[in-house]
Amino acid sequence: MFTLKFRLFGKFSVERDAQLVKGLDSGKEQELLSYLLVRRDRSHPREALASLLWGDSSTEKSKKYLRQALWRLQAGLETRDLATPQVLLVQHDWVQLNWQSWLWLDVAIFEHAFTTTQGVPGKQLDKAGAELLKDAVKLYKGDLLDGCYHDWCLFERERLQNMYLSMLDKLMGYCEQNLEFEEGLGYGSTILRYDRASERTYRRLMQLQYSVGDRTGALRQYERCVNALDEELGVQPERRTRAVYEYIRADELDKVKSPAGNSLQVEALPEVLGRLRRLHLVLVTVQRRLQRDIKAVEQGMKTLKH
């Protein structure tokens, strides 16, 4: 049972036993608590915290503001249960979050899911790993601390958003592998809301839409890709994206099969073609050498006979 729940994705909130904790309405107090929660694995010098949050004030005033903020946070987070440890450990020179099992933090669960599945391609995820990621991305109600534009927050916001996009991409791969096409389309659409020029995502969405029988939608997805790449980056789609488009336009994407009977990754066709051409060149060279050697041997045999 979690006594305190901290939500940092989207709008900041703190709950105690399913009730919102009041008295933490100050932006600076929320920012201080959020900073300690995000960087919960270390202790922080009080002087550094004061400078971080009240850097536009004198050293004396910034330390005073920090003392006041810490007092209000401790008052708001303390519990009536004397057996429950304090959430904040405040010392003369240091401050640290006292991370306990009865504390719940959306960012902590989110990071755990990312770390647990790191290095595992989406198509190799097992059901447990996929469920872990699905639960994690649901926690992402918005970017970290909407409305906060402090440098530290912008850095952490970008870091967590990159994790979010990576997990969505893995879930797309899992859905492709397990024929969960509709769900995969949803993950892909979410990625494009954050990264409009993600060509890889457009390519996978084209294949997913074709897989659910929406050939027209797949072709329109390509047009969106062309427009987005031109407007955002001033470039044209890659050759493999155009290859997917051509197969879909010819209504032949499902005819491209691997020996095992599974759909061959069309995005890899240019690389496959390149390897086959190089192999063909090697075979032609070997054939020419064999023909030359055969002629030389035949000529030598004729000379011996005379």
C-alpha cells in the first residue's frame, strides 16, 4: 500500500491515501520537490539547491527561501504515523529524498520499465516485457512538469521524452510481430505527435495500415511522410521508404515473403539487393578465371601431344 503518490508527468500532483495533498501550491516548492524526486539517488548540497532555484537572488536570500520551502514541504508531507519515516532528510548542509517502498512515483516506474527492456528489440519482447512497457507509457500523461522551463527541467524533460519515444517504437515492433496491428497504429500515431519527421515511424505505419486492409490509408501515410520531411528537414524519403510505397501501390507488399513464410522486412530490400549484386560480381569474376584456366590447361595439353 502506497502512502504517498507523486505524479510529475503532465500536471504536478501529490496524493496521500488517494487524497490530494494540499499546501503544496507554490511553484518553487513543487519544483524543489520534483528535482529531489527525479534525482532521488543522491544527496544535494543546500547551497547548490538554493542557487539552482533562486539564482536571481543574493546568496543570503536564496538560502532563506530554501529554508522556508523545505519547512513547508516537510509540513505538507509529514504523516501522523510516528512509525513512518520522514520523506525529506534535511541536514545542515545537505538535503536528500528518503526513498522508501511506500512511496510511489510515476517517473520511477517509467524509468524502471525502460531499463528492464533496454537492449531488447521490440520484436523480441516477451509478453511480460511488453506489458511492462504498455503500463509505463500509460503513465506519460504529458511532458515532465508542464509549465516549468528551468534548465534542469528542460534537460530531464527531453531525456524522459526520448525514453517515451523509444518505448513506443519497441511496442510498435512487438505489435507487428504479434499481429496487434490496430494497437501498433496507435503507438505510431503517438510518436508522430512528438516527432513529426520520424521517417522510420511513417514506414512502419504504412506497413501496419496495409496489414489491416487499409491500402489507401497506407498510401496517404506516404504523402504525409513526404510533406513532413520536406517541411521539417528539406529532404526526400529514403530509398527503402519509397520501396515500401511502390510495393503497396502495386498491391504486392504481402507477396514479398521470406523462406519461413513470414513477411520480409521491405526496409531491408535495398541492402539485400546490394549483397546479391556483389555476390553476382564475385561469381562472374570466378567464372572468368575458371574459363581462362581451362583454356590454359587445354592449350598445354595440345602442346604436350605435339
